[in-house]
Amino acid sequence: MGRVPPRPREDPHPVKGVVRSFAYAWEGVRYAWQVQRNFRIEVYLGLLALLLAFWLGVGLVPVLLLLGLVLSLELLNTALEALTDLASPVYHPLAKRAKDTAAAAVLLASLVAFLVGLYLFLPPLLARLGLS
């Protein structure tokens, strides 16, 4: 492994430190995109929801908030899985519990997003299709 980069808050140039912090964060997003199939699926579904919101004239704020919630929890789940694998490279029931519980948080948020999506999208979709 290489040397540890300086912490952004310890950088003598504060702007460089902030820029470096954002770069680290985007590395995390890029990592999740590359290795987490579910993250990619959730991004695609979120883009689909945004396009549908534009087409149906549904408010973007609730859609963006739900999308941000699901993607943020997926990123936290990815981080927890990596940390759990580091701490417990061999199977351990508590490591499994940690991973399963983090995945459950994503599942619960996804179910809520789906139900709120039905509430938001179904009436205008039925009206647009002439079925209401």
C-alpha cells in the first residue's frame, strides 16, 4: 500500500483541502458505480423517475429527495460492507448481521421511494393515458 495522503483539513491551503475532499468523495461515487450493480440500477431508476416527473409535470423536489436518500444509503451500505470485510475477512455471524442490516436500510428506503412514487406518479399517469 502507498503512503496515506494528507487529511484535507491539515492542508496549509484551505481551498486545496476542500477540493481534495470533493475529489475523495467523487472517488467513492466512482468506486460504487464500478463495483456495485445495485448502485447503477438505482441511478438508472432515479433518472427514469426524473424523466417521468418531467413528462408528467410532477414536482421534482420529492423525487430528488427520495433519489438522494436511496443513493446515499446505498453508498453507506457499500462503505459498511468494505469496512466489515476489512475487519472480518473470514465469515462471522456478526459481520453478516451488519451487512444484512445495512442492506435492509437500502431496501426499506427503496420500498418507501416506490410507494411515494406510486402516489406521485399514478394519478397524472392515468390522466395522461386517459384512464382516469
